[in-house]
Amino acid sequence: MDVLSDREIRSRNPFPQKKLNALYREMRENGIARSATGEITHDLRRGTLVIVSPKAEVFCLEKGALKGNRVSVAGTETPQTIAFFSMDGKRIAESRDLLIIHLTNSLNRNTRFDSPSMREQQPGTSYRQQLIRTAAPEVNLTLDGPVADLKITALASDGRELGPVRFTARGSSFHFILNNALYPEGILYYRIQR
């Protein structure tokens, strides 16, 4: 492993590979840090993170919309992470079993902290019941082949099925809302099967 000096890091082209220098320039000039493979993009100015690979797509954002290869999310009004994972080892496009993780701010009920910074939790002050900040982003997902036999199920934090999630299908794509308050227990996970 080569260690770069401060002078080398501040130079216009600190890396031996042209591609890495272009990525470095993009980060310095536009505030966008992108991995060498292009699968990870961190927009420092917008405060977003997008990870797009054949078997997973992950979106971290505060407000607005983001688009991946097969998934797009919109209508976010609160900080959240929305992650799609293929559970059968296939690419998302052809997967028959997908897991969605939808994270907003969450905390156990009655949790107390030592200071407003919320860095130190007072021991023994929380219950097992989890509180989550409500959010209902819109999701579009495009798969290979028809989606008529598709089923979306909301899951409890322990993996139990809570019930179905409605969606609208159009050819090989479909639209649905990740409403984490759809069921009284709150929803952190969803499963898509076909």
C-alpha cells in the first residue's frame, strides 16, 4: 500500500491511474465521491448515498428522490435509508425473492439520554417497544418479465408477516408506497415474492 503525502493529495493528479484522478477531481470540484467501480456514489452537497450493484440497491437521503438501475424512490420528507436485496442470489432484475429494509429514525420507547446531544443513553431507561419516525416514500421497481403474480408483504421487526402491501403494476414495473405506519406495529422490512 502506498501512502500519499499531503502535497501529493493536494496536487491535481495524486493517483497513478487516470480514472482515479478523474474521480478525485469530480469529488473536489462537484462534491461527488464515486467508487472506482461506479457502484457507490456519495453526493456530499446533497447528503445522499446511492449503492447500485446487480444484487442490491441502497438509497440514503433526507428529502427528494433518487434513482438506481432498477429502483427509484421519491417523495421522501425525512432522513431515511431504503435498501433492496436479492434473497435468492439472482440479480434484482430476475430475482423472485427480494427483501426491502426501510429505516427512519428509530428508538426504543421511553429511552432517556444524559444530554441533548443524545450521545449517552441512561442505562435501564428503555422498553423493548420500538418507536419509528413515520415515512411513506414512493417506490418504482422494474423487474425482468411480468409482475402479475407478485406479492409484497410487510414484515414485523422479528420477521413475522404483518400483511399485504398494495401496488400498481405496469408491464414489468410496479409502483408502491413504503408506508411504515401501514400496520400498528410499524414496518421496517418488506418482502417481495413472485
